[in-house]
Amino acid sequence: MEEKSNVTKLTQKDYQKKYDEKTQSVTIKYTPADMPDFDRMMKYLDRTGKSRSSFIKELINNFFLEGRDRKHTISKEEERAEYFKYSFIEEEDFERLKGILNNDEEKYNTVLDIYADNIESAVEELLEEKATPLNYWMDELEEQIENGEIDLKDDESFSRKIDDSLYHYIG
């Protein structure tokens, strides 16, 4: 019986060795200066019930999902192209701007950076501006549902009425 047990242990060791060859590990060392961060992390893990490994994997995954890695791997021109990909600016407009600026790449990049910053600010302002009407609209929506003017069970009518109502408030 002892012989069979040794065979089993050997097989388990072989299995573990093969598995370990397929995996990778990352270790983090906290120095005494880093201990406040370590303590904060451990308190967070205790509160949430997450493991260290799942937490670190989540942080890494979010880093890539947010595209934060691309800031170091793509050029400014590629980043700008990505930003303007969904704009309604035609390629000939970009070329015209270059011409106006005597093909000065630095000035061209400066103009596009400032333009992008202004667009982002305008969008943020617009979103903030539309938050208040949305709150007023929700008051009206609640009233319309209570009065039976909007039927939550009639999907087709509901969508149309919501679209009309939001357009009236938000434009």
C-alpha cells in the first residue's frame, strides 16, 4: 500500500510541475516606507473579501482597459489620430491646417492639442449643464407614470414617449 501512495505523490508532483510551467507569478515587496500602502490594501481586502491576487489582477486589467498602457506605447500623432477618429473633421481639413501653419509640425500639434482640450471641456460643460434638466425630467417622468400617462408595460409606447419627453427637456 505504501508503494501505491508514493506513485500517487509522484504523479501529483509531476502534475504540479507541469501546471507551474504554465503559470507566471508576480511578487511585490513592501519596504518599511511602503507599509502605509500595504496596510491600506490589507484593510481594503479584509472589507471586500478579495484575495491579494484577484485585487492585483483587477488593478492590472483596469489599467489596460483604460488604455493607460497606450500612453507609453503610441506616438502623440497616433494618440491624436485615435482621438479624432470619430470626429467629423475630414482629412483634407487637417491637411489645410498644416498648410496654413506652413507645415510646422510643432505648431500643428499644438493647435490640435488645444482644439482637443477645448472640445473635451465643452463636452464636460454640456454634460454638467444637462444634469439639472435630467433631474427635473425625472420628477415629471415619475408623475406621468403615477398618472398613467406612461405605461411601463407597453415597451413600444414607452420608448417613444421617453424619447419625446427627453428631447423636450434635454434637446
